[in-house]
Amino acid sequence: MTIFGDAYIFTWDFFLALFNAVTPNLKEGHVVPEGHPGAGGKWPEYVPPGEGDSRSACPMLNALANHGILPHDGKNIPFSTLADTVHSTYNFAPSFCYFAPYYIANFLKKDYSKDTVDLAEISAHNGIEHDASLTREDTFHEPDQGKPHVPYIEELLSMASGKDPKIKADDPKEVLLTLDDIARYSAKRRTEAKERNPDSSGFLRIFGGRVSDLRPFLIEERIPQGWESSVRARKGMTLAKFNFTVLPLEFRTKKYMKELAKKDK
Ligand code: HEM
């Protein structure tokens, strides 16, 4: 996703980032606001998608539909509903939650405030969706971008090399996927697909963490009971913060891509 658009979104985002900088984080266990699905770590029942249900290239949006937080069929969703549910579930800032659906609405030549969207439409190729994703095969090989590609996900998770300092170091379940792990896998995927796809791996970096959480999220597109977003800033993850997070990831991915290119010579 290239970041451009109306200056007011970025001004709004700047003030939200400033607010985050001067206010204390939300308390652990209180990230999802009271009264919203997932408050206190209690997620509505998970029902995998059935025949005819619409799903996207985004594991986190699909998870919302699989838990009925978005309509389970994934169809006719107002753009503003998409924004509201992403905000309350994942604690992304209102500016971010407006920008991504607004960008998709424009790409699809739809009206953000009047029209609706099916999740599959969000995967429109070269909108936000690009080749060289970490959880999907390239569009040429798999036109249905709603399906996770399990071998890629397993390969990515097998690269996890971090240890969670809060958890017993010798528990093999509690390995962490680090920025470096994501960069290494991203370099491999980009080299294979000959494609530049910086931002979706950025999503993973932000979300990144315990493999025991990531596996259900990425493979079943299911939110584990008790889970809450690691983004604890009061106004959520801003566009500004997201971009700052993507930069070091991009830097390392390029470094690994150069190494791979040297090996090929
Ligand atoms: C309304 C907001 C959002 C929209 C419109 C959106 C859309 C997308 C799209 C189109 C892709 C496919 C990109 C690709 O081809 O690699 C994607 C991937 C992804 N998104 Fe989202 N997304 C949104 C919010 C989120 C949030 C809040 C998270 C994290 C909590 C997230 C995590 C991911 C992940 C992990 C991927 C997979 C990346 C990959 O396979 O390489 N997304 N998203």
C-alpha cells in the first residue's frame, strides 16, 4: 500500500500519535473496549468459512468474519463497519482504520460512505494485495486470495528464533517471530516472486510475536481465546507508527535479498 491521500487524514493521524505519546498505555486486559466482542479476551464462537462465503487476502479481516464480528458470509459490509471493527478488535487508530478501507473504496471506484464491500473484493490485485505475500500464493498460481497457503505459513513460523522473556525459555511453544525472521522470509518470497511487497510484512511485524498465537491466526484465521492486541497505545496504531515500523523491516529485507542474489551468481 502506498501511503498517499488527503492531508487531513495525516494531520488527524499526527495528533493521534501525539496523544499516544503523552498518555499512558491501556492496561493489559483492557485493550478491547467494554461491550465489544473480545472484551476481557472472550471471543465469539469461531465458525470456519463455508461454501459461498467471501474471504480476503487479509487473515485478520477473515478472522473477524469467522467469529461473526463481521458478517460471517463476508458480504455487503459497509466500509465504516470495517473501520469500526478493526479499531475495536485490533486497536489500530481511527485514522488508520479509515485510511485502509477508504483507499480500497477508491481503488474499487466505490463510495466509502454509501457503498458496501465483499471481503473478496478487498483482494483486488495491486490495490493493497500484491504478489510475494507471506501467507498467500501469488495470484497467477492461486486466483482465490481468500485461502491461506499453509506451506508458506509453516515455513515462515519455522523460522521463528526469538524467545519470550516472560515465558519459560525452554518452552518450545513460546518462540517469537522476530523482525529479522520476517525480513529473511520476506526476502525469500520477494526473490521468488520478483515483486516488491513491503507493507504486508509490516502488518505481520506489528502483530508479530508468539508463534502459538500466530499459528491459529494465520492458518485457521481464528482468534485464540484470551488473546488481545499487543498494541496498547490509547488511540491505537497510527499510520505514522506503522510506517516507522515498516522501515527497519524493509531495510533488513533488502539486505537479505542482496545476500540471496549474491548466492545465485
Ligand atoms: C481495514 C483494514 C485492513 C485492510 C483493508 C487490509 C487489507 C489487506 C490486504 C489486501 C492484504 C493482502 C496483502 C498482500 O497481498 O500481501 C492484507 C494482508 C495482511 N493483513 Fe490486512 N488489512 C487490514 C487490517 C489489518 C490489520 C488490523 C492487521 C493486523 C492486526 C492486518 C494484518 C495482515 C496480515 C498479517 C496480512 C498478511 C500479509 C502477507 O500475507 O504477507 N491487516 N491485508
